[in-house]
Amino acid sequence: MIAPSPAFSVSRIFAMITRHWYLLRSSWPRLLELVYWPLVQMVMWGFLQSFMAKQTGALAMAAGTFLAAVLLWDILFRGQLGFSFSFLEEMWSRNLANLMISPLRPIEFVLSMIAMSLIRLVIGVVPVTFLAMLFFGFNFWGLGLALGAFFANLLLTSWAIGLLCAGLVLRNGLGAEGLTWSIMFLFLPLTCVYYPVETLPSWLQAISWALPPTAVFEGMRVLVLENTFRADLMLWALALNLMWIALAGWAFMRLMHASKRMGSLLSVGE
Amino acid sequence: MNMSVPPPAIEADRLTKHYGESVAVDGISFSIPAGSVTGLLGGNGAGKTTTIGMIMSLVVPTSGRVSVLGHDMAHDAYRVLHRMNFESPYVDLPHRLTVRQNLSVFGRLYGVKNVSERIARLASDLDLEDFVDRASGKLSAGQKTRVALAKALINEPDILILDEPTASLDPDTADWIRSHLERYRANRNATILLASHNMSEVERLCDRVLMMKRGKIVDDDAPAKLIARYGRHNLEEVFLDIARGRGAANKEAAE
């Protein structure tokens, strides 16, 4: 009798990471794409920050937060894209059914996409942080230990959104692919990336505070402008993130089951 | 001593699948013993692919049950998926990865002990050696089919499910694939479920044929017996009789 395959296998996760690493390695446009947009964003906001820093008063103060905001936004946005891209690659290559009939468990599949999101982020954003230091004298790493809290919270949100998008694409096919690219832009105004939460009307502030990145961007501004680390904001973001991840995981499993009910897993592809 | 009978390789019990108002599979029941090669035949829309999807746990049945090696595929699939594999021209491997990279990824997903050795063996058996380091997307149709078969055999499955394994292949390559499947079945005592529109392929490979029409199994027998019962010369004529609704009349005349 052949023993059942283990319920959880690190080796299967590494197999999936290797699969995506082979793909990245073989395709320079994919590698370029990882760096291109964070670089463009950094250059644009860097010049704006330089210009505003020459002004006086509140404008000059606000300017100090722009590059930090744009780099943190890129962590959020690229984290989700990195996750979703790994999933979409399976759809584009019509490989999903092969994976679904293999011993790869959904949790292992998700963890491999999380790992790829981290790898893509390191390739795409880390070099840009050094370029920001070189061109605009902005030391992103100077945010110190707080950066770890910002980074972790933003990544958790990005994975929750990535998981939800993957479920929607699974359920609705590649017709829902556009959501993957655009869903995060809804967070751009709502999470107050470039301005304080009190800028929003009070009814919208309540919605904004239910989104974990809001606490991160607010915490970043407090750190840059007042040199104070607000642990309470990070804990609030973490609690919200845990709830969001749990909800996204539940939604992903439900949507996967729905796609099996619809019989769409056999026909996914370009 | 436990004298219990081993479970069938694949067993369906009143298996049904509805897509909204449309009935894709309509309460079919069958049992496939271990070590046999069974053909699943039927015209387009007969329910073959949906049946295969339910056997592999890619499709959730509306009602009924399908089990593989005694495990209910709706609830217990992970206990048996590592002993199964699948090949279909409608499923692909990542194009940018080389053949070796793709096989290596799947080898590790299936927990194959010595993946490099297994790939070398498959490359030799399936004549992949000349292009094993070429990108999978740059292969000819015949080469792709052989690679897909190598992926399906990477874990030496006890249950091999093939959906039109020789579609779009030239006769020489198709014959070559069939010979390999015959050898694999003989060497491993593997159970093969084969959906195909190629009747000569089914006649050559299969011990038994399940004929499907509009979601139901309308006949079930060995190819030679079906041909005799319908009074025909080959399975293609039997298939046409069933597809065109002449099945009952011909059977009566032959009997």
C-alpha cells in the first residue's frame, strides 16, 4: 500500500516557487516590469517632493512624506500584483488543472504565491529605495524598525486582496482579470496614501479606518513629521489584517468550490 | 487474515451533474477494476469530460458519488491524487519552462523520490532526449503530446486518465504513443481510463467500452462484443449507430 502524501509539504511549496523562478529567469520583460513602475513612481514623486520642499509651511512638511508614501504604496500594490501574477500565470499557461489534480494543497498553493509576492517585491522595490537615496537623498531604510511593521501590515493586506482576486478569477475566468490590475486603486484614495485621514468626510473616515493600510500610512506620517512611532496604529492594522486574511481565505475556498461546481477548472485558459 | 476484496480502481454510483437546467451527466453507475483499460466514448457533449472532471475532483457532482481506489473524490481526494495522473490536449504545461524544468516541478509536486533519475528514464522511454532542455512552448504537436504523457507518468500512477491522448497527432506518433501505453499498463498493472474519438485506438487499447450519450451510459461491453452485438465490422460503425439513434434496431436485428 502506498502511503498517502503528507497533508502539508514544504517541498511542494518549493516546487511551485521554483516553477515561478524558472519563469522569471527566462523572461527579461517580466523582470523589467517588476522594476519599471516603482521606478517611474519614485522619479515622479521625488521631483514633486523636491519642488514642494522649497515651499514654506505645511506644503514643505507634507512634501517630506511623499516619497515614503509612494514607496509604501508600491509595497502594497506590488505585493498584491506579485501574488496575483503568480496565479494568473497558471491561468494563462492553462496549467491550473494540472496543479489542481496534483497533491498540491490549496494552502501550499497560496503560500507559494505569497513567497513569490515577496520575491517579486524584493526584486522590484528594494533597488528603487536605493535609487531614491541616490537621486533625492531620501533614506527609506531610515524609517528604521517601524518600517518592519509598515512592511508586514501592507504585505498582509496585499495578500488578502490578492487571494480574493485569485478566487474571483477562478470563479469567473479570465474575464475577471481586469479586477486584479485595478482593485488596488480603490485603496489609493480610501487609505489616504498621500493625505491625512481627516481630509476625508467623516462618513468616509469610518470606512477608511476599516482598511488596514490607512493605519500604516497615518503611522508613517506621524513618524516622518513628529518622529513618533504609533504602535497602537500598527496593532489596529494587524488586527484588521488578520480578519481580512481570514475572510479572503474563506472567500477563496468558497470561490474555488464554486468553480468546481460550475466545472470551469477544466476549461480555464487564454 | 483479512480477506476483504480490494476496492475497484474507479467506481461511480448514480453520478449526476447538472449545469443549471442542462444535464451533463445523468445518474451513471459503473465500476472499473484495477489493471483494466476502459474507453469512455460518446459524441461531443455526451458527458465524457464532465465525468472525467468528477473522477479527478475538478468538478463537484450534483448528486451521486465517485470513488477512486475506495476514496470518495468529493471529500477524500488528497488521499489518492498522488496515485493518479491525467493528460489532455486541453490542458497545457507552462510554455517558457523547458521540458526538464516542467517535469522536475511536477516530479516534486508528486513527491517523486529521485526526480532527475525519473526524468532521465522518461526522456529515454518517450524519446524526449533531443528536446528535454528546450522550452515546452517551442515543441511540435507530437513532441508536446509526448511531454504531456511524460508529465502524466512522472509519478508512475496506478490510475491514468487520458482525454484524447492522440488528438492531432500523425499516425506514426499516435501509434507510438499507443504502444507506450500498452507497455506501461502491462508493466505496472495500471488502470487506464481513456476518452477518445479515435475508434481504432479504442479497439486496440481497451478491454471495455462505456458508450455515453446525452449524459447516460447507453452501452457497456468489450469492443469485440459490442461489434458482434450490433452486427457491425468495427467500433466506428457501432459508435455511429448509437450516435444516430440506430443502436436498438441494429442490436435487435443482429440478435
